[in-house]
Amino acid sequence: MRRSRATRSRTAWATLMLLGTAMGATAVPADAAPAATTQTVTCPTGWGSLAKTHSASTTTPVRNVRTGRHTCYDRMVIDIPGAGRSSLGYSVRYVSHLYQDGSGRLIPVGGGAVLEVRVHAPSYDPETGAPTYPARAGRPLPGVDLTGYRAFRDTRFAGSFEGDTQLGLGVRARLPFRVLRVDGHVIVDVAHTWTGKP
């Protein structure tokens, strides 16, 4: 039985289309397929949990305290704008309880462990005595929300006494931490774990 010219044309056209599709598929090299990317994060280690201090002081006042979440650690930043790195002093250590300088008043801080963060800078104007940071003794730090943080649990303002500003930082457990100084800022990072894994 003879097929019509139109039928033969359609059959040839369909065959060419299938052949072209097959050739196109085999012409793409295997390594051109997008590879799955896995990014390994290595967290810094070796910070330890012993007290960290730097002897320096400034009369430039504290203006703000803020926090942030990172892959490997939670961060607290004390803003002292205008103070140079060399003039920024601090003492950061784990304590069993936070006691306010001067009065000795106990300030409860939530969490499994308490870091006392002391910067050698006032939170008031040294000439007028007017507060430069709107915090109240015994209260959480203003504007700080720790929802979703892995290490941080609580913050408290202890006060400013004889040129030092004292803060309480409640953490999940006694975790490793480091302290950094850059112009205008003292930074406290608390690791999420001891293992160096995020």
C-alpha cells in the first residue's frame, strides 16, 4: 500500500525532530550539569572562657549597646563613638552573680551563666552628669531583643560608676567568648558551642 506524499513528509519531519532532540541531549557534556554546592562553615575556636581584660580608659561616653546573631556566635557591641581603639578598656568575665558597683545591689540576670561586661567608659557626660545611654539599673538593655539567639538569654544594665559602665549578659551556659576593640566599639562575641561547629 502506497503512502501519500503528505504522509511521507510528515513521517520524515517527525523522524528528523526526534533525531535532533536525541542528538541535542547527547551533545551536552555530563559535567555541564549544575553541581550541588555544599558550603562547610568552620567556626573559630580557642577563645576559652577565662576573664579577658585590657587596661585603658576614656571619658568618651557610651551611647548605645546592640546585639546581633551570626553563624558561629552571638555578638554584643558597646558603642562609644569618638573613642580611639587604644583608649578602650574592658573587663569581661563569668560571675556567679552580678552585683552593682558602688551599692553592691544584686541584679538578677537570666540564663545558665552570667558574663559581667565592664567597659572603662562612663554612660553619662562627664561634664554635666547627664545620661548618654537611656538605660535603667536592673532593667534589660533598651532596644535589645534576644528572640532567636542561640547563646544570649538576657541583658541587664547595672549602672555607671566612677567612669565604668557595667552590664550583665546572660548566656545559655558557660561558653567560650572573645573581646574585640575597634575605634568607637567594644565587641563581645559568645560562641554557640565549644566544638567549633555552627
